Amino acid sequence: MQTWLVHMRHPVRLVRDLGFAGALAFQLFLACNVLAALVHPIFMAGLCYSLLALTPLRAAGTMDSAPVFAATLLCGYISTIALDVIGLKRRRLLAHAWVLVLTPLYWFLLSFAAWRALFQLLYAPQRWEKTEHGLARTSRLFDAAHRFN
């Protein structure tokens, strides 16, 4: 979120530096990913409400939004799983693909983190909890750091 805000201070410069296609990709990959994480629980709540509201007394002719919420969530889960499978295949870790059944749980945790980050950005903008990378034994960074130990 902070990266997006910093780059969007000067959107014309962003387009000049990245080109139109690059600036568009920047929006899609950064802003849209954050937005997807933020709206996930809203769509899940909408789906649950739509499914629970299906009663025999429901007024005829009302539009059911459950298929819209379900299709949106399903597309998000499928795209996440597809990208994860590609990554696992490239790293020759396809045997670990079973964890992808936890994708909905992952999305809830991702959403929790995004909402927490948004509140921290609004109420404590100088606080920044960084993620340490390269700790997994399968990481190239781990290999480089531990090669001579």
C-alpha cells in the first residue's frame, strides 16, 4: 500500500518511467492484489448471506447474488492455485501441491493481513512490519547464505 501511494504521488512520472503498459501492469499487480485481499471477506460475507437468505418465502423475481459472489471467489481461488502450481512446478516442488486445498484459508489470512496493514497505514504510518525472506530451506537466498557454513 505504501509503495502504491508513493508511486501514485506522481502518476505522470510513473507512466513516463514505466510506459503506459508498465504503469497499467503496476496498477493490476499491486493495487488490484491489495484490493482483492481487502474485498475478500466482503464477498465471502455476501455469499454466506445470499445462501442463508434462500428461504421458501423469498419474493419472486428478486435477483439472487449468490452466483455472482461464488463465481468471483472461485475465479480468485482458481487463479491463485494456477499461479501456485506453476511456481511449484518450476521449483520442482509439485509434491507439496496438496497444501493448495488450503487456498480459502490462505485468502482469509491474506485479507486479515491486508486489513491490519490498512489500519496501520492510517493510524501508525511510520510503523512497518517487514517480512524476512529467504528463511525456507528451499529458498535460493537460504542456499546462498548457508553455502559456506
